[in-house]
Amino acid sequence: MAENSNNTKSKIQQTLVIIKPDGLKKSLTGNILTRLSEAKLRIVGAKAVRVSRELAEKHYEDLKKRKPHLFEHILDYIQGKLHGKEYERVLAFVYEGENAIEKVRALAGATNPEEADPTTIRGQYGRVTTKGIFENVLHCSENEEAAEREIKLWFEPDEIVDCIFPTETREVTIKKTFWK
């Protein structure tokens, strides 16, 4: 680890960033990516994802016990079911660079948009619904362990341009859709 001029240790990290359906519905993709570019990180993976219930449940598995009364609403939210058929998707990114998690989280702001600094992405664009759901326009990994779990959940190794975690090659038979 290197030390920067502020005498804090810097570390190359990866983090998952998801622009959620409300961010897409509000046409905030460009604004969010512009703000995230302030962190001077590299995008090493990017894709549009139609979020299945299975993926949503795995992503938010920790909330099932902590917020059981909101769990179904949170699943509907990340799947875009609250925003109309054309927004039943998210944009997922893997950012990499020095202190990536801390930098992205600082730009994103507090998870609760009402508590987020108004100069952050969530403070500027988020809201809390009448049902108590945080429509906070983006997700970003909380720490290194969460980042690795989430990146492996949302991305296959060949969807990321650099090898960021150990991989192995296996022979498998799959059914796959091809262009005609």
C-alpha cells in the first residue's frame, strides 16, 4: 500500500455501482457517470441488466432479516416494478482504482437520501417514498468484502476487462441464445 500526501494509505480496490431504475427513469445516467468521473477511477465492467427476483434476493439477502417489512418493496424497486415496464432494468458497473469504495461512497452520499449531503448524488436526486423505500438512484458497495461478493454476483469473469479476482476454466454445456 502506498501513502498519499494526507498520510492515509491508498489501496487499489474494485466496487460495484448500480444505477437503479429510478435513476434511469429520471434520465440521470449521464449526470451520475459525470459525478462518478470525479473519483478518477477506471470502469472495468459495464452492462444493462434485467434484474431477476433471484438476483434481487441474493443482492439484498442481508435486508431480509434487518428489514423484513420492506423486503418485498425493495425487491420490486430494484427490479423496476415500481417504475414501469420500460425501466425494469439497471446499469451495472465495476469501477477500479485507489480507494475506489471510499471515493464512490463519498460521491454517492448517505443511503437515506434525506440524510445525504445535498451536494452528493443521493442528496441531489434521491427521495424516500411514502412506503419508506429509499429511492436513492444508485447502489455502491459498502466495503471490500461486499464489493467482491456483489461483483461476482452481477458479473461473469469474462464481462470484466481485467482479471480482478482469481478464476478457473471449466468445460460446461449450456443453452445459449445467438443472433440470427
